Amino acid sequence: MAKPRRRQAGEGSISEYTTKAGPRFLIKFTAQREDGTKRVILKRGFKTRKDAAAALRAEIRTSEVGEWVEPSKQRLDAYLAEWVQGQRLSPATLASYRKNIRLHIEPYLGAQPVARLTGSAVDAWMQKLEASGRADAQGGLSARTVRYVYTILRSALGGAVKQGRLSVNPTDRSTPPSPSEARPPEMQAWTGAELGRFLGWAHAEDRDLAMGWRLLAATGMRRGEALALRWRDVDLDAGRRAVRRSAGVVKARGAGERLVEGPTKTGRSRVVDLDTGTVAALRAYRAARGLLALDLVRDSALVLSNLDGTYRHPERFSRRFAGQVVQARKALGEERLPVIRPYDLRHTHATLLLADGVPVKVVSERLGHASARITLTVYQHVHPGMGREAADRFGALLEG
């Protein structure tokens, strides 16, 4: 039996070592610094000899062409603080990034030097999050949350590669929860009868809140878009409204929270037609508000403001909806009104229109989706019956 060929000088080496998680491999090679001096580099954590060999070849190639990167001694927590500060994102997204970095990355990986991170370390981190990663110590995070935090880390380390602080992104060698595992909770939607039943009850119970629920259901607006709507955005004579901005909550550690107004989720404005019933409801709502204070009906005033003209708090607005659904179920009968979330009013709007044969493109534009493909993907559960109807219509055409 032939002996394996010994590696020549400059080819590096691969060694196996034992860990609690099983055998792992390390690579050893000589790299040349920018000043022409050389140093021996060790990299650990490869799960298979094949992975180690591929990494060794890549490191040697980058060294030979002068692209080898000196390992950074900077800790990951320090790098992440620097990285997130330079991101051009909305205030709400930045706040979300900072919160997830603080709660779910720094406690586990923050003390690690950036250059020492490995794919196996990233995998072990994600497994810990799924097992016991909740900040309240009440269990693990969902696959959806773990994948979201993983994308933050992946993006940050991708920036390190671009800046020359890393030669490869260690998340490339890890396995996050798949998109199917990270699928969002199943959406719920009311039927037209259930929606009408709830809106009728809500109007009799609290006309002010009922206007908010009707706007969400009749337009498919996101919660933040509805709360940022101003009277100048609504043309009651033409029966349409413009969505130009969104309101949200930004929470910062040590600084409390604040309500901010920014662009829509896609960054684009849109105009959506209103049905005659919603136009009539808005006219009555505006007239009633005008009797309370003229400032509430000025063009610059928020349509769904508090009585002092300020923004409604988005999270409290959602809690009011949940509370009203509970009350409505008691009054109308639980079997006549399933439980849904405020966001499901948007799903209800889309589902009812698609099931009634409204073109996907039209529904997509009403919802403010970036493309009709998103609408098709999200609401594919509506389409089987529509396909049968289309087939029947085609058969009728053939028969004249």
C-alpha cells in the first residue's frame, strides 16, 4: 500500500484533534505579510478533513497572489459596535439590530476575536439560541428568530471581509435554520361575513377605534402606515388615499423609547382607492372629530391620532385590537369570530380580494409589495380554487 504523499514546503499541513463535540481538523500554513515578512498561521474548527483541505488551498492561493489578510485581534463585540454604527438603515431597523446583537450575539460570541470565529462555533452558537436563547430564560428562540440574528452576524462579518479584516466569512461554513424551518406563523384571515360582523360590533362599541380597524381592513395598510396617515393624504371626493410614510417605535437601551416617522417599508409611496362605505365612514369620523377640536381635522393632522393630536402608540394600538376581539367574541359568539392579530386585517384584505378574482397585480399594488411575486408567494393558499375557476372559464369559452 502506497504511503500518502508528504506535503512539500509551502503546501501547509492538516492535523486532527479531539473535542467534546467530536474530531476536528486544523490547518497550518505560512503566509506573507504586507511588509514581506512571513508568519505561521493555525486555523482550527473544521468538521471534516475535506473542509480543512479546501480552506488550506484557499488560504495558500490568497497568500500566493498577495491577498492574504492579517488576522484581526479585535473582539467581535467591539467590531459589531463599530459596524452597526456605520449602517444606513431606518431607526427602527437599527434599534432591532442593536437589541439582537446585545441579547443574542454578544453574550455568546462577543469575547471572541473576529479572526478566531469558525463555522463550527457559529453552528454551536445557533444551537444554544434554539435550546435556551430567550432573554427571560424561559426556553429557546424560534428558528425564525435564530435565522434573523444569523443574517445580522453574516452581514456584519461580510463587511469585515470587504474591509480586509477577514479572508473568508465563517458563516459561509455554518448551517442556519432553513427558510422553511423559519417560516412565519400561519396567517389567519376573516371571511367577509366575519369581518362585517366585527366592524359592526366595533362601530357600536367605540367609533373612534372602529375607524382604525376599518381602514386597515379596507386598504390593506400596514399598522405603521395607518398611524402615520394625515388628512392631506386622503381625497374623500376622489375616494382614494396616499400612503407616504410609516410610524414606528424605536427602543434604545438606557434611553427609553420614542415614536418616529419614516418612509414606508419599501421606501415607495402608493395611492389606493377607497370603497364608498369607507369614504362615508371617514366623512362621518372627520365631522365628529371636528366637533371636538378643529386641530384634529386640519390637513396636517393625523387621521388616527389620539385626542390631543399625537401619534397612537403602535403596540398599544395592537393591544386595543386584541382586547376588542376578545370582547366581540363574547358578545357575538366565539364560533362566529375566530381570533386574529391586527396584522391579519391586512391578510384578510388581500385574501378576500384574491378569492373574488381581483388580479394579483392589483392586490400587490394595494398592499405596497415590492413585486407581485411576493403577493403570489404569501397568498398562494388562495390560488388553488382560483385555478379551478380559471379552468372552468376556459372550458366554457371552448363551448361557446
